[in-house]
Amino acid sequence: MTYTIAEPCVDVLDKACIEECPVDCIYEGGRMLYIHPDECVDCGACEPVCPVEAIFYEDDVPDEWSDYVKANVDFFDDLGSPGGAAKLGKVAYDPPFIKNLPPMGEE
């Protein structure tokens, strides 16, 4: 189990969670942020700082956003485990589920 980022993050990308993460496991995609399921240590530091309340413990993701659990995993299929988001920087990729969503977030 790990933390996952859901729909409220799409097209918002606030990044307060990145600053709070002690293990640098929150990666930036094209439209949202993703938590690496193998690098996350389940500390929960990211959850309370998210201004749009998009971060959930995997078991607590609301049913209507359950597809985001898979999207967080899918983001890393080709990327693998780079061992830290800071050295990688923004990745110009989102899984098809995220890429095909209509524009969202704060205007």
C-alpha cells in the first residue's frame, strides 16, 4: 500500500507535496503529479499539505477516483524507479487515462 494522487491534482500541479516529501518520490508528469509506489515510505507528510486534497492513502481513495490508483502505477511502467524525482525533473508524459481527461483544475 502507498499514497496516491487523484483527480483534484489534474492540471493544478501545486507541488507543496513535493517540498514536504522526505524521500523525493513525487514525480511531475504533464498534467498531474504521481507518487512512486515503490519509493514511497508511507509517511503521509504529503497528504496534509495538498491544498486541493488530492492525496489519499491507497485504501482511502474515493470510489469515483479509483482509476487514479492504477494511473499512479502506470506512470512508472516505462520510467521504472529513477530513485528520486528531483534529479529527473518534469516528465512530459501522462498515462492515457489522464492524458485523455478534459481540462480541469483551477482557472
